[in-house]
Amino acid sequence: MEYNSITAIDIGTTKIATIVAKYSKSGSIDILGHSVVPCKGLSKGNVVDVEKTSEGINQSISILKQYYNLNIKSAFLGITGSHVNFEDRWDKLDSVAKSGVITREDIIKNPLKNAEQNIENKSILHTIPIGYSVDGAEEILNPIGMHSSNLSVKTHLISASPSAVTKLIQSANDANIQSDGLILEPLASSHSVINENEKNDGVLMVDIGGGTTDLMFFKNKRVEYTAVIPVGGFHFTNDIASTYKIDSREAEDIKIKFGSATTNIKNNTVQEIEMKSKLSPEPISVPRNELIRLTRERAQELVKLIKIKTKQIDFENNPQYKIILTGGTSNLNGLSELIARNITTNVRIGSPKIGLNNLVKFKNIPDELKNPRFSTVLGMVLWAIGGILNETSDSSFEPEKIQKNDPYSYSFSIQKRFLMNILKKYYNNIKKISQQIINNIIKGDQQ
């Protein structure tokens, strides 16, 4: 499928962000229009009200029509939430090495391509290849050029609840938008904020959205771990709104301007904060240190949950691993400092980068989009373009890069095991042929 333009819609718990972009053969990506509107139909990343979600999408699309004269009929939709599942699995690739060696065409085969898109009550979102097995030898990163027809692929399988997928697509359809495909939001964000060196050395992206915090860990340029924590920026905002009985929009503004994850605060000249309480016609005054106690407690809870997840990727024993914070709440004052105290000092805030690689780049990113809260929607554009250019189901699987890699870029122990398997195979064949020759000679002598 070819696209003259790509529309990406990040449908989040607190906002809907839409970008329309066009790319040329020269590699330039031009942003034609963008919009951001509130979203009231989701909870913790899940669609709980189709009608309200559809209204938000329709409002976002209407802005693009009104201000940019863009008529949008279809879009890529972002998806996340506690219903998303992750697992690693092995699948055998059939009919490979027809030319005698494993080729690029062999390894881009999707082992689930011909399967139902609903496996064991799960809707498949992505199948990301993370390794290969040739003749039983595992941990092979690139099998191109090897002589074998026994090839299996290890994939990081990302699936979602069919009902959640149906509600999301229905919300878009009710706004007269067809789905070009679903993109897991942390996967999209990773395209926007992580560079190739970080993916190789070991990096955990922590995408703090409105309703969830999405984690994705890369090592050796492969996805090795993914998780979703059902706590996000909305919970910080809701703490403020419910405690002081104020409007959620005002609470969001106060969180951004005056909230902090630590007592080491910026703009500390402000000691009292005025708020418009729903219970009083007069503004109320709240000490800033009282507000910070609320946001700090929620931040400490979130960091503890992140730390629990990092134990599954052995963060403590790998000081070279890095954490990249992105998403709107990554801008909270002191959050990176809190992570540095509790998990690793190797932490930075990830803002959207300018392109997919040195060849495919954004021509223009408006200043208002150069913010971590737009990492996902910009990453969705990069993901979609990468997938189209590579003609694969996932742009994270980049066959042209694999083709350029050293076809023997795996450890010596794996090389040894692989060669031993080949020698054993040939030895058994030679032994069998030799035995047949000996039997024929004996049979001839007897005659």
C-alpha cells in the first residue's frame, strides 16, 4: 500500500494528538498539520466510552479541516493499556533457502502472517523478530548467507484484548475515520526518542502517558522486555483536583507549573498557590510545599513500580544501562532526579528527534511539538513510514539493516556450535554413503 500522506492519531487518556505528514522519495517528511484536543473517553489507556472518544477524534480531525484544509479519511491509531500482553515465542519458517542459502526474503517472512489475527482470544498487534535459530543453534542475530533450510525465528509477540481493539476502531469509525493499522504507543515512542547506540548498549524507555506508564527495554538493538504500569500523569492531576476540589484542567496547569517529585524545586519564589475551589466562590490559597507533598508521594509510588520492573532486566548489575523518560509527565520537576537516586544516574529526558535515520528526516517540526508529550504521535509517523519503506509488518524489523550487518555477528560459542552441527550432519551422511559402498563391495565379492 502506498500513501501520499500519513495520519497518526495518539488516542490517550487525557488528550488526542493528531499529525498529518507527507514524505518524499528524497527522505523528507513534511508535517502538513497537527491538532491536540482533550479526551474524556479513556481510563488507564482503555476506551470506556466510545461516544466520547469518537467526539474527541472528530474534534481533532475537524481542526485539521478548518485550519489546514485537510480531508482525513483514514489514520494509524495508537493503542496501549493494561489489556496489552507481551510474550516471546519461537516459530519455524517454512520453505526457506530454496537457492541453497538463507536469503533476505526468507527472514522477512512473518510466521503468523497466515494465521488468524485472533490467537487464543488475543488480537495480534506486532510480531517483532528478536533472534533466529539455525539447525538448532540459537542466539543468531542474522542468518542471511547460512546454508540451512532449518530456520526458526524468535519473536516478541505483542497482543491486545479483542474488545479493546474493537472499541478503539469503532471510536475512529464513528468519526468517519478508517484504521490504517494499530501501533503500540511505547513502540512508536521508541522510534522518536532513542538512538541506535542506546538501543545497542541497553536502554529502558519509560513513557509516562496520561493513564499508563509504558516500558520498553532494548539491548543489541532488539526489544527484550515490554510492560505497562497502570499509573500515569492523570493520577498526579487527579490527586490535586480531588484534594482541593478544583477543575481537572486547572489541576493539570498547577501540576506542570508548581508540582515536583522532590523538595529541590524550581521557581521557589512562589510560596502560595491560588486555586478556584468548586466549594467556594472565593479563590483558596494553598502552600506550595503542601502541593509538592502530593506530587512527590505519587512520584515516589511510580518510581517504586518502575524499579520493580527493572529487576526483570537486571538493571542493578548493569550500570551501563540507561533510562530515557518521555511523555508529558516526564517534564515534572525533579522526576529524573528521583530516578537517579533510586534506580540509575544514567537517565535523561527524551524529546522527539528529527527523523528515522540520516536519510529519512522531518523537514519541519513546529516548536509546540518539540516536547516529550508528543513523542508518541511523532514516533507513530516514523513507525508508519519505516514500515512502508521496508515493506514489513513492523518497522522495528529492518531487513535492509540486517543485510548490511556482518552475517556472522554472533558469539564464538554459537559459531562453534553451529559449525559442529554442520560437521556432524556431513559426517553422518558420509558415514552412511561409505557403509553403502562397503555393503555393495561385499555383495559383489560374494557373487
